[in-house]
Amino acid sequence: MASVAGGSAADTPPAAPGDSEHSLRVPSRRNVFQRIISLREGSIIVVTIITAIYFSANTSSFFTTGNFKTLLPYFAPFAILAAGEVFVMILGEIDLSIGAMYLFAPIIFYKLNTSLDLGLVPGVIVTLLICMAVGAINGFFVGVVGINSFVATLAMLFTFEGLALIISHGTPVATPGGQVPLDTFGKVFGGGIYSEIIWAVAIVVILQVVLTFTRWGLYTVAIGSNKLGAAEAGVRVKIVMIRNYMLCALTAGLVGIFEAVRSATVQPDPAGANEILFLAVAAGVIGGTLLTGGSGTIVGALIGALFLGILKDGLILQGVNANYLLFYTGLAVIVAMTANVYVGRARRGQTGSG
């Protein structure tokens, strides 16, 4: 037995001197690229990096501290809006009423403060509770009554944009707590240079954890994948849908207040709110969330919003005519989505072959 053991040991080829070193080597660039692409957010990460490199190479002022401060308002609000929207999109639904909540919330906040003499923080809390109530109504119509989410939330979009115009008389007013010099409230709720990005990162991290590690997130994905199967497994589908719509309305109202404080003006402008609505949906979709439901990522929505922000900021720095901004944005979204589709197919192919 000893000879057999000795023979087998003798037959074993000695380890090459570089084998242990090779196992400790840093992964090659190709391996790193493949790992990035294998992520659900991989394609938009690559597209965002390429876009940033392009603008930095063609615009000397792109990678500067001043421009970074300018860039923040271009993507932080969309990241927060998209984070809430993703929870609805994973269900296989959509919420178009976030444009109305974005417009409606600061107007209600203004009325609560000036007409009812409610304090700034209590005013924010009551405003957000009202927005969540609207989200619950959306969830009721979609999850309980069974109205198509596009139709139900489009109706709510029109209703509350109209109500915002009726209440405000279409007149811009100064935002309470948003006037210079800013106090602590103004600096925290959107007026500070970095306040919105801090809120955006915090909300994205919290919601990504909720989506990945909690029953709420698990049930959301299950409903989007197979609503009937989730219901038969004991998931309270209607409750989850209502909860997700409430979350979506909450984030929209919060962003509306942030932007009103940042600009120091409550601006009843449905056109601007509708543009923000579609950009938020675009950020979620190009970040890797499926409109068909069952799959999504909050971090991807943040990166999608960053891509849109870099694109807009870079085009402005290059002196592109304002009339062409939406045109180029549309083309860029098509390119980003095409990259997403092909990378997704490649990733599924690798998974299947593995």
C-alpha cells in the first residue's frame, strides 16, 4: 500500500513554479469586461462610461467640479423617480401618474404652509401622505378593480395635473423654505448642492435591499413573473400592488418638493412634469428593468438616470441647439436599449451553455 501511495505521489507532476502566482493574478481586462457585461446593469454601465469618455474628450469643462455640481440636478431626481417606478414596472404594470404627483405635491405643500399655517416638516409629511393615498387609489383601480394600469394611471395623470392647475390658478409662487438664505430645511430638502444626490443614493440603496432581501421584494418579482402562480402560492397580490403604487407616488411627491425647493419656485407646468415622467420611465427601462415584469434593478435605474444626465449635460456643454436635445436623447435611448437587448441575449446564451 505504501508503494502504491508512493508511486501515485511520484507519478503526480510537480506544480509549475508559476501556477500559484497565476492563481493570484489580477483578472485580465477582458475578464473584467466580461464580468461587467454579465451583470444585469452591465450594458448601461458600459454605455454610460463610453458616453462620459466621449464628452470628456470633446469638452474640456466636462470633468470639472463646477460641471459635476451642474450635472446633479440632471440625474438625481430621475434616479429617485425611477427607483419608485421600478417597483411598479417589475409587477408588469406602469404608473404614469408620477408626473402629476411631481406637479401636485409642491402645490399642496405650499397651500398647507400658507393657507393652513402648517410647519415646513409637518407640511412635507402631510403632502407625502396625500401622495401615498393617491398611489393607493391607483393600486386599487389596477389590482382590485382590474383596470389596465396604463389607462388608470393616465386618467390619474390628467386628473391631478388638472387639479394642480385649478388649485394654483396656473400661477407660479415662491416655495416655502426655499428662499435665500436657505435654512436647514431648505438645505436638506433639495436646496443644498449635494442634498438630492445624497437622497438619491440613500433611497436607491434602501430600495435595492428591499427588492433583493425582503419578502416584499420577493413577492413583487413573483407577481411580475406569474401573477396567478404567486396568488396560488399565498401571496396577497392586491396588497403588494397597492403598496408598490403607494411607494411610487411617495417618491414622485418627494422629488416634486425637492425640485420646488431647489428652484425656489412652485411652477404649475404640466409639460415639464410630463417630460420628467417619461425620462424617469426611460431611466428604469434602460437600466435593465423589463416592462413585461418579473425582473428589475434599482441600481440600474440609478445608472440609467446618470446616463441621461450625462447625455443632457454633455450636449449642453457642446453647445447643441435646445431644439435638438430631445432628438439626440431619443436616439441615445434607442442605442442604449439595443445594447441592453443584445447583451441580455448574450448573457442568457452563456447561462444556458454553462
